[in-house]
Amino acid sequence: MEKVFNFRDLGATPAQDGRTVKKGLFYRSAMLNDATPADIAFLKSLNLKVIFDYRDVDELEIVKKDPYALIGAKHLNYPTDMQNKKLYKLKKSSHFMKAFRKVTFEDIKDTYRCIPFNNIGYKKMTEALSAGEVPLLQHCTAGKDRAGLGSAILLMILGVDYQYILEDYMKSLEIKKHIEDKVGHYIPKIFRARLLKRFEPLFVVHECLLETAFSAIKERYTTLENYLLEEFGLDAKALSDIRERYTEKISQN
């Protein structure tokens, strides 16, 4: 698309028992507020039923365009309400540099330890999945952390092995240059190259971040199955039904 970054269909991802995730049902992206008319037309053509928006309130306040009515999908905003808020305080230019200096890679890891649990947005996303309210799209601002973990949980539910979940997650490296350009707009040119290099870990996804989230899940619940049951109420029968509905056998022809 022209102005919507980090967009992709999770379809065709390998799942268990020789199946793949069906195409045209599950999407992820960065924020949609810069969407061009062509982008809107494309999103509208997907016949999205619901868009899950994981941005916090302060992120919504600084964007003026509202594309959701034009897309024709129900827009549900569920701020992550994380214990560690530092990562998402880089919104207003007047406070940008001060906040930017305070965010560390450990802050991001702490975020990944927190957001898999008691997350109302992810709970509502799984309810939509169970209810057949698809196609759906998950997004946040950059589409790499909150939407990235939401997509990882969705793929987990669909029976996708960790290696393929990680493979999808790491595709967000492709938007590193776009994020640097957006961030660089707020940094005085004389300091830009040095500061962008210093804070590069904040612009990209890392294997260790997804591993941090999965380790936190296993530390609390021992297994992914227990996690899906306790956090989302998905027992073995529910998972089997969801996987039968949303995955398909790969043709051998």
C-alpha cells in the first residue's frame, strides 16, 4: 500500500498437521490514519468486519484523520494499559527528546513481559475469532509490538509452531527505515545520525523480544495450552473447532 506500512495477510502460514492458515481472514498493519484514497479502497475491498486498534489514548489524540468509517469496518480501540508506559510516550514533539532518552531496551522487554496477560484487546480479538467475526485486522502505531504480539497469539491459537510465528514477527524489520524517518523528523539534524544509531534497538523487532513474551507465558502457565485456556477460555475443543474453521489442508497437486 502507499501510506499504510507493515501490512500483511497472515494467510498461508504453515500450521499443524499439514495445514495452513486460510488467506484473506487475518491481517496486521501499522496505523491507518495516513491511508491514501487508494489505500482506503484496498482496505475496503478486504470486507473487514472488525479492526482492533491497540494504540493508547495519547496516540489517538495526535492524529486527526479517521479512516475507519470509509473502510466500512467496526473500529475497536483497546489501549494496552501496560504497567510499563515508557515505550509509548514518544508522541508529542515538545516532549519527544526528553522521553526518547529515557526509553531503554529493557523497558521494551518489560513491555513484552506484561502485555500477554489480562489484555482486554487480545481477549476481544479471540472472542471475534471464536464468533466468526472475520476478516479482521490488528494494528497499533508501528504494527510491530502490540499488533505483533496480538498476531503471534492469533497464530498460536491457529496451531502455528513458534518458528513460523517468529518468522512473521521478524518481517517487521522491513519498516525500520520508515520508523527512523518518522522519528528523525523530531530530532535536530546535527544530532540525528548519532541518536538514531544509539536508539536503533527501539525501531526494530528482535527475536529476544518475542522470546521474552513466550518465556513469560510459560513461566506463569507452564504450557501454551494452559495460557490459552486461562487467559482466553479456549479449551481443547474450542481450539480444534477454530483450527478446523480457519486452516486448510495444503493441496499436494
